[in-house]
Amino acid sequence: MPSPNPDPYMEKLYLSNPLQEPLVRKVVQAIDPPTGSRGLDAGCGVGLQVPPLADAVGPQGHITGLDISREFLEEARKNVGNWGLGDRVTLVQDDIYDLPFEDQEFDWIWSANCACYTVNRPLQLLQGFRRTLKPGGLLLILIWSSQQLLPGYPRLEALLNATTPGIAPFKKHEPPEYHFLRLLGWLKKAGFVDASVQPFSGGVYAPLDEGMRNALLALVQMRWPGAEKELSKEDRRLYQRITDPSSPEFILDQPDYYAFYTYSLFQAKVPRQRRAVSTTTPGFWTL
């Protein structure tokens, strides 16, 4: 359970987690990190993705969580203790662009909605990841890539997506190769091999219980913060009506409500110094 009275952004992370946790667990199950392996959660935030990662590697494995925010790490430390994972998780405050780890320290690196979401100094970032991964180690970058949260209002949702907050962290006039969905090219430039991308989707439909209703409302508030200021008066009023829980037009109260969202999982390997053959570890973990 989260600690009481987190700040507003942390509260939204907790509220929206019921939407995201099942999909994250689906992704972790698909990548199937080896039991006993050591991994880095780069940009771990308050630690909400530590449990599925820790479950995957088992009691003999180890997770290192890294985040630049002292407040997030303090919250993560409380959570890790409450989950009984203190002896299997190390939390470090530092910058993902300047990793404070030895060469070839990790079997895999995971980063969700952090690394490469803003493609800033991509080669520096990715080469730092490559340095700290063992030969054959796997880099896993999970990025929120699309959503339909306002069924029946496709024009309004398209307008929201086209606002400055809606296209963030991408910026107007930014070179197209700096969009986060162009990450495959940067992985190859950084010296990774076997780069690929796979979409994962989640969805929810009415009737919504209170937890899911709160999760969706938090997600809407996180997705387009301040975007209504760039809408016309008519569209702004419509957006306010359908996202106001006290309004009779509140979108989440509609009996036919349905929403879906997608993540994109980018995967790539560090080249091996020597090729070997394994008959015991299938998929991306094959040597």
C-alpha cells in the first residue's frame, strides 16, 4: 500500500496504477527475465514496477532502482519495505545519463515511461546503458504510445493530442528522428543488436468500479494537463463537461464507456564477445 498523503503527482501515479499494472505484468511475463538475474529499473519512480520485476527474477535475483528524484526514492523505499522486498532491492539516487555503476554489472535494464521518452542526448544515454550491461544483456524500454480515452469524441481527443501538452515530450519543429517511436535507429547507432519493437495493449469498459473510475480520471488528468487552454471556447467547455465527475455528461458514467491504450516495448541486446549456443533459454534470452 502507498504511504499516506503523497503529493498530487504521486497520488495520480497510485490512482492510475490499476490500469497500468496488469499490462506491465503482461510485458514482464512476455520478456521472462531469467530467474536469479540482476536488473536495473532506470527511472523507477515510486517503485510501482518493482514487484513484477522482483517476482520474475525470484528470491535469488536482485533489482536496483535508480531515480533522480529524492522524493520519489523516499516513497519507493517505504513501498519496498512494505512489500517485504528490502533484501532484494537496492535504491540509488542518480541520473540515468550518468550511471553510477560498474561496467557489465547488469543482466538486463528496464525503463518504463522514462528513458528515451524524451529523446535527449540519445547516444549518451544508450551507450551508458550498454556499458553497464553484460555481453548479451538485454535493454528493455517501455513507452506509452497511444490511447483512446474519450469514446464518442474522436475530434476532441485528436485536438487534445495536438496541443503542446498532448504531443509532449515531442516539440514543435523538432527533427522527426528525435520522436521516441524512432528509437530503433538510435539503438542501432549506439551499438545494440537485434533491436525490435512490440506493441502491448490494455482496455477497460463499463461498468467501472470505483477504483477503475478513479484510475481513468487520474489518467485523463495526467495525459492532457493544461491542454484545454489551447482549445476553442466551445471545445474547452465540452472537455470540461465530459471530464467533470459532477457533470451529467461525465464520460466515465456512460453505460457504454470503453477505452484502450497501448505501450510499445523496444528491445535490443548488447553484442556478445563470443557466440555460444544455449538450449535452455528461449526467445530474447537465447545466447
